[in-house]
Amino acid sequence: MAACQEQRAQAAAQAILAQGRQLALERLGGARAPEEEPMKRHPHPIPCPADCPSPPGAEALDRVLEELACQNQLLLELLSAVNGLTAAVLSIQGRL
């Protein structure tokens, strides 16, 4: 009986995760997840000559921003899963 309740809780958590991903995609305007599509880059406000190198560390900073966006998405999914599991546990406790 406990295994059945655990399976129901896991199914509910998976459904909530899927719903969280769908909401995140809708918030992004239907765009793909950050790990699939790189961040949009804005042009430099001051035009540089063709031989003007980018400032040192600019690529590293861009990579950090991309990783932070991915981390934010994962944290949102984790929060959705925790909320789902909490709801499942409270539901089970309410039935007992």
C-alpha cells in the first residue's frame, strides 16, 4: 500500500515538473531552454574598428551569465518538484 502511495506521489511530482517546464517555456515566450539556445547578444553601443579586440574576460563573463541562467532554470524546476512532493505528502497525511 505504501508503494502505491509512493508511486502516486512520484507521478504527481513528475506532472508538476512537466508543468513547471511548460510554464518556464511560456515565460520565455516559447523560446527553447537556455541550454539549447545561447543568450541573445546586444551590439556594443560604441562601434569599434574591425581590428578592435574584445575586452579580456568578456567571453568568460558571457559564459558565466549563461551558466547562471541555466542554474536559475534548474532551481525553478527543483522548487516545482519540492512543492509537488510537499503537496503529495500533505495529501497523504490528510487521508490518514
